[in-house]
Amino acid sequence: MFLRNNRFVRQIFSSFLDLAPILVVVLVFQIAVIQQPIPDVLDLIVGSLFVVLGLTFFMLGLEQSLFPIGESMAYAFAKKGSLFWLLVFSFCLGFGTTVAEPALIAVASEAANVAAKGDVIANTESAINQYALGLRLTVAASVGFAILIGVLRIIRGWPLHYIIIGGYCMIVAMTPFAPAEIIGIAYDSGGVTTSTITVPLVTALGVGLASSIKGRNPMIDGFGLIAFASLTPMIFVMAYGMLI
Amino acid sequence: MTDWLIHFSQDFLETCRDVLPIVAIIIGFQVLVIRKPILHPAQTFLGFLNVLIGITFFLDGLKMALFPLGELMATQLTAPEFLGIAANTEQADWHNYLWVYLFAASIGFATTLAEPSLLAVAVKAEEISGGAIGAWGLRIAVSIGVAFGISLGAYRIVTGTELYYYIIAGYIVVMIQTIFAPKLIIGLAYDSGGVTTSTVTVPLVAALGLGLASTVPGRNPLLDGFGLIAFASLFPIITVLAYAQLAEWRNKKRNSSNQSPSK
């Protein structure tokens, strides 16, 4: 119990260190540049304490659950030796974690509004909702596909940079043909897909796979899944914009 | 107090709903495909609960303290009165927005340091590399990338240049760096682009982008407000690759100066 307490205290302290820069930036700008009193000082203090507490719990839970789960599943799949189920799992993990992502839902509805104003689709509620849903499913499918390809890459040992550079070339080639309204959204959608829970889980999965397969180096082969997950949405969203 | 409790439990339930698909997938595959009991179920469950509580507190705190203030600052800094420009000018002069770039850079740097996903990846990287890649070094490299990316993105919104020129130029830099960078870092560097933009950074950056696009004359918030996140996920790749090259170069120099390889 003492040990746990001790870890907890240490974690709180390091969480506070993580948050300190934000507070410094906000305070300095507010006082020195904007030169206006800070509204709701009490809320700011309580909120900051919450953030510190939240980071602390998150980091403790990460080591206890998300990392071990991701790794033990990777080992179990590697031992089972069924490539098919591993790929199904990868796709489901990517699709399932992305389709419910709050940031994505927000960006998709924003994008639908842009499309409606730009006369790409009819300016009615149902058309907008349909467009937003289609976009969400597109991005989720693209992330599922990305994790699938990424896992296949770890197993086969393909070099990461060829695939990424190939992806970049595809984005560059598609950009001139995609409608102007979708480009900004497509580029942004790559960034919003990877949430706070997906990242640790997917990282642990990749690293676990790379360390349980002979001849793979976890440092070289274990990373890269998130890179795929932020690359494919750009391609898929631009394709979606071209088709509609 | 009861108000707050209700509010908190609502947020907690929302977080639970967001992670429900993930839990369903993990349990489904564990039971149906792997067909083995989860090791240490109690500890795993407790850890998962910790993660949920952590995210809820984190988001609640952000909503209470940082988001309103960040959004307020974004609007205050981009207001024409603050910048000292006449409201009816046709063309924006990018010199007038120096404070905005500085704010964009500092808030990008600070929020990235506190980003939980980045912390997770940095911890993992330090663990696997046996300490060769320090968690702090990585986080600072990524934060510098985000800071630079967001202030460049703000500059782009002010000047109204095309988004894809910058992105394509960034890609070319990444490709060239990939050839020269140590192979060990490449996967990690590519990944660090994706992890920077989640819970903390996206709302603040989006507020800044929309604030800028709606106050700078001649910009359309619907078209020009997007794109900052793309900058924030491209530039960390460049800075992490640069960090690795720098570390390697320093090691080489040290090794050649005192013969015996230092560890």
C-alpha cells in the first residue's frame, strides 16, 4: 500500500510538471500581452487540479491495463498463428475505435456544413446528416484498413518508409483533382483519428507483435501503426470528396 | 456540489460510451478467438477504471479551466482592435499578427507536452530503446514541431496561401530526412505525427484557426479555418527525425574525440 501511495504521489508531481507550461503560457499572455484580468480564477484553479488528477489516474491505469492488454493479445495471436483472425482483429480495432471518436464526429458534421454551403450536396438536414455519416464511416474504414496493413507489414517485415512515402505520393497526386472544399478537411482528418485510448492500445499491439515474431526489432518494426492510421484517412476522404 | 456530481457522472458515462466499442472488441476477441482467460482480470479491470476516471477528470478540468480561457484568448488576440488594424482594410498585413504567431507557438508547445497519448508513446519508446531515446527528449522534439507547425499554419491563414503547397513541401523534407535518418527512429518519428493531436490540442487549435479565419479580412472561416491540425501532425515528424540525426551526430563526434565509445 505504501508503495502504491508513493507511486501515486510521484505521478501527481510529474503530472503537475506536464501541465505547468500551459499555465505559464496562458498566464503570461493574459497578464503581459492582453492585459486583462482573468475571468473565473476559481474555475481555473479547480480545473487545473482536475487535469493533474486526470493525467495521474490515466498514467497509472495505462501501465496496469492498456499496455498489458495490447501486448498479451499480440502474444496470444502470434502464438495462435492465425493470420486471418489477427487481420480481422486489426481491422475491427481500427474501425471500432475511430467510428465513435468525438473529435471525428465534430469534424465530420463541420465538413458536411461546408459541403452544403458549397453546393456540393443539397442543403437539407437529411443530406447533411447522410454526408457526415458517410464521411465518418469512410474515415473509420480507412483507419481499420491502415491498422490491417500496418500489422501485415510488421509480420512480413516490409520497410515502413516505402509505404509511407508511397502514401505521400498518392496524397500529392490526388490533391489537384479533389474538390477544393474537401482538401483542408481531408488533411485535418488524418490528425483527429487517433484518440487517447487508441494510441496506447495500438502502440502496445505493434510493439508486442514485433517482439514476439522472430527477426523483428520492436524499435524498428513495432512503431508505424499510428502513422498509417493518420495517413490513410487523407486518401480515403479525398476519394470520398471526388466520388460525391 | 450535487450539481457538480451529476455533471461529473454524466461526463464519466460519456467517456464510457466512447470506449465501449473498444472494450467490446477486446473482450469479444479474447473470448471467441483467443479463448483464454485474461491474465490478472482484477488488476486489468482496476487499471481500465483508472484510465476512464483519468480521462473524465482530465476532460472535465480542461472544459472548466483551459478551453474557455484558450478560446477567449484566441478571440482577444485576433480581434482587430487588439492588433491595431482598421476593421475595414481589404488586405491583411501579416506583420500585424506577430502576437498571434507567438501565442500559437507557445500554446502548441505547452499543450503537446501535456498530451496523454504522446506521454504513452514516449514511455513505450524509452522502455524499448533501453533509454537511448529519452521520453523527455522525444516529447520536447515533438512539442517544438507542433509549435512551429501551428505558428506556420497561423501565418498561412493570415496570408491566405494554398494549404497543399506547405504540406507537399513538408512531405518532401520528410522524404529527404528519411534517407539520412537512423533507421531505428523512423517508425517512431512517423508515429509521433499522429499522436500530437488529440484531446488537448485539437479544441484549442481549432478555436485559434476559426478565430483567425473569421477576423482576418478576406478569409472564409469554412475554407481557411481548417488545416492547422494538418500542420500540427506534419512538423513533429520533421523535428523528431532531426532530433535523431542530431543525437547520432553528437554520439559520433564524442566517439571520435575520445576513441573509447562512451555509453
